[in-house]
Amino acid sequence: MRTFRAAVVGLGNIAGSWLRPLVARSDVEIVALVDTDAARAEERRAEFQLTCPVLTALPTALATERPDLVINLTPPTLHREVAETALVAGCDVLVEKPLAGDLGDAVEMALAARHEGRTLAVMQNRRYHPAVRRMRELVSGGEIGRVVDVSADMFLWHMHSNAYLAKTDSPLLRDMAIHQFDAARAITGADAATALALEWSSPTSWMSGAAAATAAFALSTGAVFSYRGSWVAEGASTSYDGAWRVGGTAGTLTWDGADLLVLDTVRRPDGPHAAGVSATVVEHVGPVTSIGHATALTAILDALQGGTPPETVADDNLLSLAMVEAAIRSSRERRTISVPDLLAEAGWPG
């Protein structure tokens, strides 16, 4: 079994969510903590009872500690610089979502990973929610026939001590919506072809950018995915995962965003326009703790151990990030955006 020599770069708020599952694994040795704020890194080292050195520059850590895995927890605008430095040094790289601050940087990161023959994967943790996995299983098994439409609604009041969210231009779409966009791709097995979106906010918002959005995506299979989201909704809250509906030619799946999943099927033995026979199956899909970093990190590291690409490898995640960029551009330019054209414009060869 491979022992990962991991350097953790960026010891801010999210670092604890990574360090807890990392220190619990017998196949991971944390060999360096890297942060320009050495005092903050020292606090993390003490918190998790680590003995590795604290360093303020990644090149120093690469030269002296020789990691083969870099955990990139820096702000999104720094993801590319850190990832490319680590990839060129021969390391695999795991990145906190989003993959990068913009699609162009993400493309360059993925291309660098291809060039260096290394793995670059992102913490798209909600893809591993048991409800998302179960809906994907039911859809791929043909339980609702051919998917016709998918929708996700997420409404709540979001408060977070995150300076990035306070000042970014489209905080909801850039930080949260990619979870639903990526889940829609995972459930349907389809990619987005076009995007049409609007953004807005509320006078009560603490974020300067648009904190609410609606978007409609035409998918590569001909189905439509519709998204409605708000981080400034007063009352009648959903969970962060939202309320889902997946409609097909032979039934519908609904998920309440917690643990209740309902499969309603309709069979028409006397023809497509005859009276149907309905059946309902209710499932409890598991606790929301299953969406945490530990679950996703386990899946990513297990894939690396087995020599296979993780499910959230950069080449795939780019297609979810492109949905975010397409929605933002559509909102600003008030027009439908071609997602494949946007990827090509960013330099992605596919």
C-alpha cells in the first residue's frame, strides 16, 4: 500500500475539515504545513498534535520534505499557482472547491496535470451524498424511464465568516451552486449544452454580490435542468442541498434535501396514452453527515491507492465549473450561453 506524503497548503477555516480525516488514515503522513501566516499553521499543528515542520513557502516544502501529495486549501485565486507548482514537482494535488477562481485557470490546471501525468482532483463533496448516489443508481437503472427534466431549489439565509463571499461578485453561483450543478450531472449522466440565467440580491444581504439566482440548462441528452437558489431567503428554508425533482418518461424521483427520497413510477400497459398504474416507494437515504469531507476524501484517496482516476478529477469537474461560468455570463449578458463554446474559449480541448 502506498503511503501518501502530504503537504497541506493553506491553514484557514476549511483546513480542519481536511486534517481530521487525513490524520485518521494510516496511509497518510503529513510532512509539512504551509502557510504565509506561520502562527496560524502552528495553531493547527498543535490542534492536531502533528510533528511536521511549519513552512511559509511551498517550494521550500517541496525541496526539503519531498511530499508526493499536496492538499491545496488556499483561496480560489491562488489555486492555479499552488497546483501547478506541485504538479511540476511530481505531486498529485487535491484542491478545495471550487477548482479555481475562474474557468481559464481551471483549464490550465487540468492541462498541467495531463502534461505531468499526475492526478488533480477537487473536493466536490456533495457528489457523495447518499441521496445523489441513490438517484443516480435509480436513473441509470431505468426506474423512471428517460429523464425529461430535473430541478433543484435551495432557499435559505446564509451567514458565514468568509471574507471571500462578502466581496465576490456572484457568491451564490461561485461558491454554492456548483454543488447542485455537479449533482445534476452525476444524477443524469449528462452534461450542459446551454445556460440561461438571472441573478439578483436582497437589501438585507451582507454580501456585496448577487446572492440569488435562477438558471436553466439544456442538457446533452435533451433533458432540462432548472435551478433556483438564494442565500438571502427569509423563512421557508430548504437544506443546503435543496429540494430535488427528477422527472422521466416512466416516473419521478423527489428528494427533500434531507433523508427522504420518494420514487413514483407510472406504468401504462395499454399504451403510452392509456390509464396508468402508479406505485410509490419511500426510502430513507442516510444522515447528512455522509456528505462531509471525510467521505469524499476517502473515495479520492482510495481511488489513488487503486491507480484509478477519482470521480471528481479535474477533467470532469471542469464541466461543472463551466456551468457556473456560463450562468454568470448569461446573467450579465442577458443571453443564452453555449457551454461547449465557453470551454473551447477557455482553451479546453476536451
